[in-house]
Amino acid sequence: MSENEYWFCLTHRAVEGSEGCRNADRLGPYESAEEASRALERVQERNEAWDNDPDWNDDGPASGDGLADGTPDS
């Protein structure tokens, strides 16, 4: 673990260094405090991209859910 790594703490909504909260409660590591401060923005951007990616869109009949004709697979 590098001294120059930063995390965004989801509990405290703040940027932390390596001696912060447990990893399960934070996002990262990031290379700079500024990058860590944008963690929630990046999450939102990625979620929007994935929501609009046709390869990962579960809303249509071609989603691989077995309901192309409206009935479940046997």
C-alpha cells in the first residue's frame, strides 16, 4: 500500500488516506485526493453508462432471461 493513495469514505463522505475507515466502507484507492473526491461522480457516470449499454441492458426480451416470447424457459 502506497502512502500516496486516497479513498473516499462512504460513511463520512470525505477523502481519507490509508489510515482511514475499513475498505468495505470506502471507494478506492485513487492516486490523488482530488480524484478520490470525485468518487461518487465517477460511480454515477459508470452506472449511467452501464444502464445505457445494450450488452448489459436487462430491460428487453433479448436480455438472455428466457422470456423472448413472454413465457419462462422450462
